[in-house]
Amino acid sequence: MIDVKEIRAFLNGAAGGEKSELAATNYTGSPRVHLGIGAPGLHDFVAELITEHKSDLTLDAAIPLLTALYAGETVEEPILAGLLLAKLPGFRQALSLEILEGWLDQLTGWVEVDSTCQSTFPPKELYQRWEDWSALLRRLNGSPNINKRRASLVLLIRTVRESDDPRGIGLVLELTEPLKHERDKLITKAISWVLREGAKRHSEAVSGYVDTHARELAAHIVREVRVKLETGKKKS
């Protein structure tokens, strides 16, 4: 059985040496303690945990473990929680979205939000529970918590990038509407990102939206999305 103390012992042991520039500048936006552990080390540790304890990671066991990590004192703990979640497809499909929403309440800053939301949930999983996911994303989108508003868009990145199903991009555009006047980078960068990811499979919808709302969107969103549509790249 995985104990959160085992994970925290690894983190404390791996934190030796100089902290990374990322940690020193708090570029992540997270108020938690930054141990400065690089992504490769975290990925390797998660792979070892899965290999050694996969049979132990039942729904009843994994929920309290992830809950403890999402509430942890270091930024590496919610990052590890997101990495673990990405490796447990059966667990994700059985997971209550209300529990996931509670975990999202714990996240602050782009690194914490994106480590759980960016690539964890493939389109197949969203479409299997589309009504439930749509309801969750709309709740997140209307939250006074800016981190949850960011999550409402970032959770759809894999869906619009990997699936031709028009429901995904349709929901992205719906959720962008109430956020298009915001100018905080947590939101503007999320809008640009999800629209650019949807540009290849859903170019007509993305192009039409940007053309219609160019004056309301942040200038960098319009510029970046148009470059992506024209060249397939983020920057010309």
C-alpha cells in the first residue's frame, strides 16, 4: 500500500542541492513550498510507484492518497497527484467528478492546474460522460476562482487536439465567451492555448470565432491563433 509519507520522504530526499530557477522565482504562481525537483525525477518516481503498487491503487485507496497530495505543502505534491492520475485510466473512469472538482479547489497557479488538467483526460473519457463533464466544466468556468476558470479550458485541450467531434470545440467556444474580456495571463494564455490546439482539426470554427471577436480578445490571442491557423506554428 502506498503511504503519503513514502512519497513525502522521496520528495525530501530528492530536494537536496540547489533549487531550480523556476522554484527561486516562483514562476509557477503557486504559493506552496518549491523543492525544485525536476520533471524527469517526478516522472521516474511515479513510474516506479505504479510498477510496485498498481494492484494497491484501488478507488478506495487512491482517493485519500490523491486528496492528501492535493492538499500538500509542496508544489511537487499536487504535480505528483496529477501524474499519478494520468497513469490510472480505470480509476479516472470510475472517479466521481465531484471529487475531482474538490481537488481542483486546491490548485493555484498554472503549474498546479495544468499538471492535472492539460493531458490527463483523453477525449474518449470525456465523451463517455459528456453531460457530466459539460456540467463540471461550466461550473468551473463560472467560478470566482480564476484557477478553476483556467481549468475549464485546459481540461479540453486534449479533446480538441485529438478528436474531430465538434462537441469539444463547441464547448470551448461557449466557455471562452464569458472569459474573453479577462486580461489575466492565467486566462488569456489558456484561451490562446486551447484555440491553437483546436486549430488543426477545427480550423473553420476557430477562425470564425477569432474573426468575429478579434476586438474583444486580447491582442496576443488573436495574433497567436491566426499564426497557428496560417502556418501550423505558434510563432511565425
